Amino acid sequence: MLSRPPETPAGPAGVPPEGTAPPAPDMNEVVGRDDLLLVTLDTLRYDVAAELAAAGRIPHLARHLPGGVWEKRHAPGSFTYASHQAIFAGFLPTPASPGPHPRLFAARFGGSETTVGRTFVHDAPDLVSALADAGYRTVCIGGVGFFNKQAPLGSVLPGMFRESHWEPGFGVASPTSFEAQVTRAEEVVAALPADERLFLFVNVSALHQPNWFHLPGATPDAGDSRATHAAALEYVDRHIGRLFAAASSRRRCFAIVCSDHGTAYGDGGYTGHRLGHEAVWTVPYAHFFLEPGA
């Protein structure tokens, strides 16, 4: 028998109320003052994330979510490479409601309808470069194959950062991938000069298939499912407190935690992502401050 509690039923009756983001801070005050953390929970579905938060199954994440719930957003891409190219250009997942929606970060672009006074506007080609220009140490701790630096394509995204880390233990095939990533993050933070600002990006691979090994009793023959996807999120939740503690150990940290896209597990006959299905386009999102020592 599987040891996880039953999932909340899918559909309108089983999905908890959608969260809303707190008022966006003035990012022109945040940048240069606070450290920054961006965590992409690669492949995480909104419905699974929302159900687990409502059921109390991800307490370490939920305690930081505004109102204890995820905000429902639309991904800027349907797979990792496309979505992260957009995110690093300042196009974070878009609120799932009529806009326009002001952005936190934006490259200077004439006629932009989503750039407002509190948007951090820069002249660099991407946010990572802009933060480096602003004096930040930019660090990438990769997860899925698009960050593994084993081929030219897998070097594009980590190549944006001044410092990047990947090893097989961070990848999708490792049952302890997130623990290893967090340990590396702790080492990175500990080695930084106290006065150097940090932009830390972590691409969490644990949700991505294969994830069957996160659910006790599951077997590779049965493969991945919505239940194993949920178990992988519970695994991440058990260790994310260490990441938050490291990121805020030197000063206040502004954190963004979101999915880059979802994935289908037989929804409407679809499996996987890089396709136009609601389970792929709809993602969880949150931003919040992490206070030092909290």
C-alpha cells in the first residue's frame, strides 16, 4: 500500500481557491539592496501544487506563500528551454487573469505596456547580465538537461551566469537531486564576501520525469503519475527550508518560486509537455521576502 494520503480530487470541487500575489515591491529599491533568489520547480503542475498546499502536505513552502496558497499563472513557454529564455528576459509567468500585468523586471523597450515605475528597467539583453552589471554575483545551480553543460545547447542557459554548477547528482535521474543542489547552494553562499550581492538561480529537477522513485511502493514498471509528481513535490518541500535559510543568511532576500511549465499525465490523452494543454500552460507562482535569520 502506498504511504501517501489520497490526493484532493481534481476539478473545480477539488482545487482550492486561487491565490493572488501581494502588491509588487518597488524593484528599483530591491535591486542593489537585497539578495535575490529565483527557484524554478521544473515541470510542476499548478493543480498538484495547489492541492498539496491546501492539504498541508508542503508546509515549508506553504508558510511563505501569500495566504498559504499559490498564485495561478500562465507559463511563458511549454518546455524548459523556451520558458527560461523568457524568464531570464524578465517575462515571468503571467497572472491568469486579464491584464496588462506590470512586470518586476524588464529590458528597456519602447512601447512596453507592462513596464511601470516599480519595474526594474535595464539596458542589458537579459536580466542575468543586468544584475551582474548592478554588482550581483550571478550563480546558476542547474537541474534538467538544458543546464548540464554537456553539449552546446545545454550550455546556453548556464552560460548567462558568472558562475554555474551542474553534476549528475543534480539531474533528473537522481532520487536525491534537490538535497545535492541545496548543499551546493549552501557552499556557494558560504564562500561569498559579505558585501557582495547574490542572484542565485536554482532549477529544481526533482519534479521532472522520472519521478516514480519519490513515492514509496511505486515501481519503474508502473512509471510516473500525478501521484508520483505530488510525492516529488513533498520531497522538495522537506529540503527547501535549507535553501531559504542559506539565501537569507547574509541579508534580506527577495525570492521568486514558480514552475516553468507543467506536464500531462494522460490528461485528455496527452503525456509530457512541449504541447498546448491546460496542464502544461498553467503553473504555480509566488514571490516573497525572506528575512535574515528567519
